[in-house]
Amino acid sequence: MAKKKAGRIAVPFLITIFIGLILIGGSAIFLYNYFELGEDEELSEPIARSIATATYEDSHTVLLILDSPEQRCKSTFVMMRSVPKEKKLLFVGIPTNTIALVDGAQQSLSESYITGGASSAVSFSEQILGVEIDKYITFNKEAFLKACDIMGGVSYTVNEEIVGFETTKQEQYLNGQQIYTYITYPMFEKGEEQRAYTTASLLASMVNQADGKRLADGLDRSFNTIINLVSDSDITAVDYKNRKTGIKYMLERGSAFARFRIVTGKTASGDFVPDYSFRESMINEYFSQPEELEEAE
């Protein structure tokens, strides 16, 4: 009997709760509509996103110079050509013993730099490469090591038996100090020609292996750090500001975009004589003025 009584009480109780929920819910809906809380708010216009892009006007050419007197090695010269619009970066190592006629007299790149400084090295390199070089930057050891650390080092095959390096034909990781030691090694089998293209090849590999997004995010900080450490440069803060967007675009959207080229020629009596056959394809691929820039002008 007790169970039946409990059942008779429970059923009306559940019905009461159900009716109460309906009444409360209906009142809530009425109030919601009465105060126009249920009307859709007008959507605001979306905020335009600022998307970094690049134009052909962002293209630039820089002569990279590394001074390393403590290594008993001549300075190192690499031309860097950047075409952010096409996500292209080129490194061309120039042998220090490359010779050319300068003002009617035969001179080497190393001699030109010693007597006239970076600006003379730029003029000499322009003559050898057949292109215009916009800027130069001269690294000392401290600035170079810092740049390598920012890039994150490189995995590279060392083809010379040098103290402090693994004896292997496979790639090995090189930190900044090891990179510096390797590219300033004064006893390459094929002399300065081999040292020049080894440097260009290694720099291209380091760029391709780096985290582009990380480099782009820290670009301002990296530029300020390096430019305050280098020995000399005619790159200004304004130059950097004008090129920053294009550089970040290339770093963020490019993939394995760095390449290197070899200055071809022959070595005779310790001098490297370029044959200039390398210039046409290099100029066509990295320096030809695109139609987009021509129309803009």
C-alpha cells in the first residue's frame, strides 16, 4: 500500500514541475522578445587585414665582406642578390685573387679592397659580375658569429681535413665558430676559387635550413643587433625600412629559395682570370627588369 501511495504523489508532482517549466520558459521568451533581445545585431564591416607582400622594387644587391685577419686569411667577398617578389636569393662568391683592369692597371679584388676599402671592392665586383651593387656590409668576427647564431647554424659537408671537424663525407652540424673557421680556411686544395664558392654554397644552405617564420618575426631585432656590430656598412635604417616588408614576405612564404653561383674562369700564376660565361644566365634570372616594374615607371 505504501508503494501505491508514493506513486500517486509522484505523478502529479512531475506534472506540476513540467507545467512550471513551460510557464517560466514562455515568460522568458516573451520578455526576451519584448525587449528586442532576440533581434540580430547588424554585423559591422570586417577590419581589413594588412597582408605583407612584395614588389620588384624590393629587389636589392649587397656585397658581403668578411674581414678575418686573425685567420691569416684574405677577406671574403660574396655578392648577395635578393628578389623577394619571386622569393629568390642568390649568393655568388668572388675569389679574392680575381684580377681585372682598373684604371688601366691590373689589380686583384683583394688589392682593390686593401687600397680603396669597401667602395672600391664594390666597383671591382660590379665590373667582374656585370651588375650594379646597391650596398655593402663588412663583417668582423663578432658580427659574423652573431649572424650565424641568429640563422641557427647549418648542416654541411666539410670536404677538408681541418682540426675540430668530424672526418666524414656526410653532413655535420656547424655552429657559428665552425662556419667561420671553415670559410676562412687558407689552404683549400683549389685555393681562393674553392673558398669562394664554398662560402656561397654554405650561406645558401644556412638560409634554406633556417626557420623563415622565426627569422621574419625577429627581423627588426636581428637587424639592429647586426648593424651595430659590423665593422662598416652603407646600409641605413631607412634602407632597411624600405626593404623590410619584402624580406619578411620572402622569409615567411619562401621555401628553399636560396641558391649559389660560381664565378667561372682559370687560375694562372696565382691569379684568377674570370671568363664571364657565367654572367648571362645569372643576369637573366636575377637581374632582368620585369614588365611589372617597367609599367610602374
